[in-house]
Amino acid sequence: MPLNVDLHSHSFHSDGVLPPAQVAARARAQGVDWWALSDHDETSGLAEAAAAARELGLGFIPGVEVSVTFCERTIHVLGLNIDPDQPDLRAGLAGIRCSRFERAEIIAERLRECGIADAYEGALRHVDNPELIGRVHFARHLLEQGHCKSLQQAFDRYLGEGKRAFVPMRWPKLESVVPWIRAAGGKAVIAHPGRYRYTPQQFDALFDAFKAQGGVGLEVVSSGHTPAQCRHYARVAQACGFQASRGSDFHAPGIPHTELGRVPPLPDGLTPVWQDWI
């Protein structure tokens, strides 16, 4: 029976809701054999995650999910099996968190103009690290205060692209981020490619640029992918010579399709990104 490997999850150190130790315990309870915590632009939860995993007998891969701008859109690159104390990576992530903080202040002002006061303070109640405040924390505040009936509605009404409180963010480029991950001893993996609204030509440019910078992996199996997308990105991984990864993108309990360890196995014929570690 193949190992149950889940290399994409989040704690309350970014936009998840559970502390790292509880994410580890949940992964173990769901039958995960090897697990990665990959918070957005932040590694402060990794020490707790590693300690909890050791205590549980759970294999652990330290990770991070880094925000990147490519072709004027945001994508996410996973850094897996990283050294979180590597100076280039630490400095790069610190710069991203500073930019997140500045954007949050503008989002709060836009919401105030929509008649929603104290949104910044409200969003802060939903985040462990103020430097990592993001749109999902504002969405949780809007839901809590009755301004919307779901998190998705908060994005549809206020926070999504083109809406009144949407504030675009210019993240670092691939040619910066992939070298940070490599310097930290990790493998760079494009997360959930099925979420990105690129043309076929732009996807080709992304995969070429990523590989040229030393990126090695593609998250073929993700909770955000349909079965057809999993098959498609399996073919892409084979054609481009990428290793393949698998992850739930877990953020919170109660969302069945993003539960830890519950995504399908990798399709046959792919080289797992974890082959050198497990």
C-alpha cells in the first residue's frame, strides 16, 4: 500500500485556523504517513510542527508556500524540505510579510469606505501573526459580523479581484523565489496549477521559466484539482520532466474536500518529489 503523503497544509501562523501541533495530530488521525506544514510566506510554525510530528511518529517535511507574481498574476510556489534558518530565505520572506502588512491597511480603508468600520482590528482577531494578515482574515471578520453569509460571498462582494476592497499585490518574481528555496536546500514546486488563469502559452512560459531557475516539481494532485486536471498535470509533469507532489491544502476542519490525507494518490508513471527523502 502506498504511503499517504500530504505536503501542503496551513496553520494559524498564516491563514489556517489550528496551531501546528493540532494540524500534526489531525494529519496523524487521518492516516497521513508523511506531512508538510507549508504556511504562506512564514516558517515560524515549523519548530512546533516538527516536535509534534516526532512525538506522534509522523514523518515531517518542513515547508513554506511563497507568493510570486508571474505574468501579472499571483501564483504560489512550495518550498519543500527547506532549512528555515537560511539567511536568504528568511530575508526574502520577511520582505513579503512587510508588503502584506501594508496591503492590509489599504484593504481596511477600502472597507471603511464601504461602510464597514474597524475591519483591520476585526481581521487581526483571526490571525496569529499580524505580519501575515490577508484577505481571508478580513473575510472571516465580515462573516462574523454578518456582512456576508459565507467566506466566498465576502470575496464575491468585497475582496475578490475587481471588487471595491480588492488591493492587488506585487509579489517577488520566480527568479528571486526559486533561488531562495534552493539556497535553503529545498525543492521548489508549483502549487495547485489548476487555479491559475493563464493561457496555454502563458503556462508554457511559466513552466519554462520555473525549470530554468531550478524549479523541479509540480503539485499534480491537489484538493483544488478535478480528476481531469490531475490527469492533465500528470501529463505536464511527464512532458516537462517535473517531479510530482500531492497535497490537501488543508486550512481548517469541516471542509471535506481539503481534509488532510484525503486527496487521490499520484497517477502512475510519475516521480514523487519526496523520493529522495522518504
